Amino acid sequence: MTPDWKDQVAIVTGGASGIGFAVASKLHSLGVQTVLLDWNVEALEKAKSMLESQPLIIPTDVGEEVSVKSAVREAVQKFSRIDILFNSAGIVGQTNLKGHEADADDFDQVYRVNLKGSFLMCKAIIPHMLKRDYGRILLVASMAGKEGNAGMTAYSTTKAGVIGLTKTLGKDYADTGITVNSLAPAVIRTPILETMPQEQIDYMTAKIPMGRCGTLPEVVAMATFILSPESSFTTGFCFDLSGGRATY
Ligand SMILES: NC(=O)c1ccc[n+]([C@@H]2O[C@H](COP(=O)([O-])OP(=O)(O)OC[C@H]3O[C@@H](n4cnc5c(N)ncnc54)[C@H](O)[C@@H]3O)[C@@H](O)[C@H]2O)c1
């Protein structure tokens, strides 16, 4: 049976900031029981205080399996089900460096959060979705993963991995009620840009044919559709949000 928004439970990682918080706020406003996961405890508390009928928050490191399992267990204990995973936790790591100049340790850290984190979240949540034969998973990849952004080796590579993960899991569960998709935004103005040199931001923005950054409402509108029960015949797909940059 197709669930109503108000009967659903969503886990949103990176839920304390930017795209994650914007999507969590929308789901929350639709009546979805929304659980915010983030490793920034202070930002998580602030996010909670900004939403009416305050959501459950669980400090979590998505790159650490013990932390992910414990968070999912706590959410299931409280709500008995999980219908939606919006996986937005991510970091950029070093930028504006050529591949041979990038640090191996930085690569490991970006991989751990962006790609292993996406995998661990899906691995922990899918068994709960299988029990009800229903689920909507949306992983935040990036235009960098589709095309490769010069100067962003670890970021582009791990986001390409997220797209690969999407395609694989989409097929793994295509005969169930679970869909697995991803988003490939170009530049969206959020706090993540504060971690990058202006030169790198200018390089990425210049590639957008619409000549502007995307906005949070534009991300939220697309995410809400993909996470809706009505979006039931698309899986294993990476949705473009790039102002015309990607034509495939
Ligand atoms: N803003 C953009 O231009 C843009 C473009 C393409 C893709 N993205 C992707 O969108 C996602 C959200 O980014 P944003 O722009 O909202 O940035 P943001 O920095 O505002 O939000 C990211 C959140 O992830 C959290 N986080 C980071 N590592 C974590 C970990 N190990 N465990 C739990 N939480 C962790 C941060 O604390 C933060 O709250 C990221 O995956 C990012 O790569 C952003």
C-alpha cells in the first residue's frame, strides 16, 4: 500500500545544514517523522530548535559503521519503520590541487564520508525497508562526479562512486518497492562553499550555462518528487540539477 507522507519516517544525514536541512524541513512540514543525523552536534541542536514539533536528532558519523548502526537502531526503536533515506552528509576535502599534489590522507577522509558513508547508510537502512517492501533512497552525488572537476580529485572521484552505488543498488532492489536514486547538483549556495577557495567556486560556476548557482528551493522541489510515493518507476538514476551543464 502506498504510504501517505504523514505515515512515513525519514532519515536525513547532513541534516544540520545546507541541502540536508532544507530537505529535512520540507519533509517535516509535510508531516513526515524526520530524524536528523549529523556529526556537528552544535549545528544539529540549532537545526532541531528551528523546526516546529522538534524532530529527533542523533549525532552520527556516517563514515563509522558502529555510529551508523547505532543511529539507525535508535530511529527504528522510536518509530518502528524507515521509509526514506536522504543522504546529504558530505565534505569537499582539498581543492584547487592537481591529482599528484593531493594528500592521500585527505583522499581517505573524503572517501570515508562521501562514498563509504553513503554505502553504510544504505546497508543499515535497506533491511528495514525490505520488511515493508517500500523505500525511497536519494543519495546526494554531484556534477563533479558526472564530469570530474579539475582540482577536486577526491571529491569528484568519490561522487562518481556514489553514482555507481546508485546504479548498482537501483538494480539490486528493482524487484522490490525500494527505489535508489541520486542527485547531481552543480553549485548550490550553502555553507560547504565556505570550505573552498573562491577560485574553485568561480571555475565551477563558470561552467553553468544558466550563469547562476542553483537554489535550495530548486533542490528541495526535485528531492521531494523523487522521495514521493508517486515517483515509483525511476530507480538507479542520477538526476541532473546543473542549470544546463550536464546534457546526459
Ligand atoms: N552546495 C553545493 O554546491 C553542492 C553541489 C553538489 C553536491 N553537493 C553535496 O550536497 C551535500 C550537502 O552539502 P551542502 O552544500 O548542504 O553542505 P553543508 O556543509 O551545508 O552540509 C553538509 C553537512 O554534512 C555534515 N557532515 C559532514 N561529514 C559528516 C559525517 N562524517 N557524518 C555526519 N555528517 C557529516 C556536515 O556537518 C554538514 O552539516 C554534500 O554531499 C555535498 O557534497 C553540494
